[in-house]
Amino acid sequence: MPNDLHPETRAIHVDVPDLGGARPLNTPLYQTANFGYDNPEELAEAINRPESFAYLRNSNPTVRALEDAISSLEGAAASLAAASGMGSIHTVLHTLLGSGDHVIVQKHLYGGTFALLKDLAARYGVEVTYVGGQDPAEVADALRPSTKVLYLETLSNPTAQVTDLPAFFAAGKAAGLTCVVDNTFASPLGCRPLSMGADVVIHSSTKYLSGHCDVLGGIASFTDADLHRQVWSRSLETGTIADPFAAWLTLRGLATLGLRMRRHHENADGLARFLSQHPGVDKVHWPGLPDHPAHALAQRLMPNGYGGVLAIDVAGGREETLEFTRRLRLVDRAVSLGGFKTLVQQPSATSHRSMDAEGLRAIGITEGTVRIAVGLEHLEDLKADFAQALG
Ligand SMILES: Cc1ncc(COP(=O)(O)O)c(C=O)c1O
């Protein structure tokens, strides 16, 4: 698709195979584990190339269509789809980091990535320095001769901290680091980190990209085709490629990404404003509120919206918080985000359970913190459910 089209349009008009003049309007589902060749030499060549189709662990045309669509949205040279967001993060970090290497990471981090880094440290002696994400000088201060990677998130989970991506990437590039960012919470329509200096962008496509709470997936996009190939080789070893049906569902979801992201943002913004006035809520974490520390930065980096995740600190303690979530009727208690239904979860007991109390405090999570993944319902129905549950 031509790059001068708007991203919302490119998410709909993805490239489809031409069947001798007739083009299917949707990407076909190639649910096949292997591909046959008349010429054995061609097969021998295909099995070694990420561009060719030989065996499903290597690649697949439906998976490729998804990869190409995300490359177009992120402005990448190539992308690699995986069976889950953690599959993408795992293969990227295992490719970039070896024994004794050092990585600089923002401390407001998805719990699964935190657990992976802890494991890399314990098993292979990978050294990790956590930085606040407020001041790019932190990168220079943390540098060591062994530093290889700078790892950030566009919007952090669950308190929606925003890191000044262009400034941090500039500091990382100046030191020769590979800059990686998890862009799951913003989506490629909210933020395009490769245009700000990142080398690798990762999404859990389980979330906004697929958008219907029915698929698990991940995708990593690269500016450098060589790095893509290295991570592809790693993915061959780990067997983390996306299943074609999951890729197909993700492509189907992608077509409505523009509409959905607008509604997620509007609902989250409306709910955040409502909850910020409610006496049962101590604090609302949403970058759209003028008193959020990253309000101006969020407007600069994500002019089209900040997705649909916000967090609240419920007044009272653990019991009041449990009681509040129990009383919700329309909104369900469930992990994950980015689907059409609004969900709540307590990060300290779910997504961030691998962190100890001190680590949680350092990133502003208490036992009263509830993450709200705002869906696509009518805003007034959401407000009514939260109002009755808060009492
Ligand atoms: C920001 C972020 N990155 C990565 C992941 C992992 O994705 P997946 O669950 O698809 O493995 C999640 C999952 O919640 C997430 O929130």
C-alpha cells in the first residue's frame, strides 16, 4: 500500500495475494504447516530464507501479511510475528543480549518483562539497571562498557507514565545502544517510535492490534533488516512464530483499529474525568488529566490519543478495593486490555505479582491500585457501573 495514505486506511487496505487477476478482498488463511516444491533445490534454498515459505516455524503467507501490515504502520523495514507478546520480547532480548551484557530499562515496566529480565540475570549474568524514565541523562549515568540495549515502554502499565522517547533514544543512540520499545499501550496509531529513533518496536498484538479478546500474539518491527534476520533465526530455535489463524484474526481486528482507538481514548478520558471527581477515588492515573505529570509530554508524543488504560487508587485499603471490584456488574474482573470489553484488575495480585512490595511502591502501585482497561461500551453505562460499585 502506498505510504502516503493515512495509517487508519493502511490498516484496512493491507496487501493481498493476486490470484491471476482476481484478488481476495480479505487475506486468505493459509492454515498449512508446510509447502511443497517441484524442485528440491528450491526447497533447500527456501528453508534458509525468512522471505520464503517452506515450513510453518519459518514463515507463512498469512503471518507475512500481518507482518507487512504492521511494518507499514510502524514505518519498519521488516516485522516478525510471534505466538505472544512475551514471545516477541523473549526472542528480541535473547538475540540482543548475551552472558554478562548490560541493559538499561525503565523501571515502570510490564511485569512479564520484569520477570524475564530477572531470569536473564540469574541464568546468564545479564546485568540490568532500572532508570526512572524522567531524565535522559539517566542513560549516560547508567552506561557501562558492556551496555548493549536501552529498553522502554511508550505508556507504562498500569500508571500511564510517559517516557520522553525521542530524548531517551537520542541518548541511547549516542552510546551505540540498540533502542527497543514496547508500544503495546499506544498502538501504531497512537505513537510511531521508529520515527523517533527506536530500532525495534514490540507489540503484544493480543491487545489493541487484534482488539477482540480472542487471540494471543506478539510482533516486533525492525529498522534494520539484518537484525530482523537475526531475531528470525532465534525465533526458528524457540519456535515462537504466530499461528496463521491467530495472524488472520489479528488482521481482521486491524481493519477497525482506527475506529477502536478513538473510542478507547474517548471513553478512558471521560471515565478518568468522572472518577477524578469521585470521593471514593484517591487518585486517577491518566495522562489526559492536566495534573498528570506527563500530560504535556503525552500530548506531544501521542497527539491522536493515549489508548484506553488508566488506573485509580481506591480510597481505603485492600478490603475496600476488593469490595469495589467485586461490586462491578457490567465491568468484569480479568487480566489483559485492548479488547472491546472494559476490564479491571489489581496489578499487585496479577500483572505485577513477580515484584516485591518495595518494587511496587517504587512504581506507584499500592494494594488500592486498580487498572482499568477501558473498552468500547457507552461511556454513560461505564460511569453508572463505577458509580454504583464505589458507593
Ligand atoms: C505492555 C505489555 N507488553 C507485553 C505483554 C505480554 O503480551 P502477551 O500477553 O501477548 O504475551 C503485555 C501483556 O499484558 C503487556 O501489557
